[in-house]
Amino acid sequence: YSNLCSIITNTTGPFQNCHLHVDPAPYYYSCVYDLCLYTRANGMLCSAVEAYQTACAILEIQIPEWRSGLR
């Protein structure tokens, strides 16, 4: 599942502008853990990535659309 969750840590991905402000590592590891535990079938991947998006949004960092890249 690390390849799916890497959207959070990808240095050229949609969250790149947030990396300097919010450490992506804990969100990435949490994403991998959640997917191992629950699989991606029940929406866990989106939920895990949304957690990082929310942390970025709190700091008013704009994140481009990322959901289409999860397929």
C-alpha cells in the first residue's frame, strides 16, 4: 500500500507545497497502516489522504485536486 499512500509524500505531487509546513511522514505511515488494516475498498485511502489535506488546509495551503490520481 506504500505506493498508494505515496501521494502524500511525493515531492512533485499535489501536496508538495505543504511538506515544508506539515511533516507528511506521520500521515503517510498512518495511511499505510490503515490500508493494511482495513483495505482501500471501504474508502480508507481517501480518508487517510484527506487527513493530510485537512492539516494543510488549516494553514491555508491550497492543494490541487488529488482524488483522480488515486485510481
